[in-house]
Amino acid sequence: MPRAPTACRIGRSRLALLAQLLPAAAVAGLLGSVLPPGLWLPVTFCLVLMAVWSARRQPAGELSAKLLSDGALHDGTPQWYWRNIKEPAPRPVSLRCDYLGPWLIGLRLDGRRLWLWPDSCSPSAHRELRRYLIRH
């Protein structure tokens, strides 16, 4: 039975911002060749603003797990805890893995989407969480 990850500090990712700015830049470039500058500049500004806003909405905090092992009911299953940066104590959450790729991990924390990019947390924590999720 693999042990559950102890703690993973998750921050905002620069790769997520880049992944959202590149398509916005491509759309802005296409619009720049079609629209006059009076229309192109406000649309480009809105696209960049939406990409930055979306990337900054990613939650940042600490994800941790404690193993529950009280008899036949809980046979070493982890109870996941989430603590936002602004919260003093962690709270229990339900965690579900929706996507598990070589670089990117897609999680649902109480129904809210959380993408873990390679630069969202330390490489060792990312690897430990990924290994645990592969086996479960």
C-alpha cells in the first residue's frame, strides 16, 4: 500500500499563464490582420485581461493527507485537507483526480477545478502526489 502524500504547497503557475496567453496572442494576431486598429486594440486588451484573470483565479494553498485506519471501514484511505493561503487551519475536502498526465494533474477539490502544473509545487511533491494518484 503506497503511503499518501504528506503535504504539497501549491502556488500559481507561470506555465498556466503562458498556456492561456499564447492562444490569446494567436487570436489577437489574426484579428489584427482583419480589424482596424480602433477595434483591434480593445479586443486584444480584453483577451489579455481575461487570460491573466483566469490564470490568477487558480487556488493557492496546501494540500495534505492523513491516513484513516480504524478497522474495516477505512483501510488506509486518505482524508484530504486543503488550506488556502489566507486560512489559518486546514479543512477536510473531497479530492478526485480527473486528469493525470505526465506533466499536468487535474484535480477536483470539493467540485472546484485545480490544475497542478510542473511549476505549481516542488518537483518532489508533484512526483509523490502523481505516484499516489497513479496507484489509486
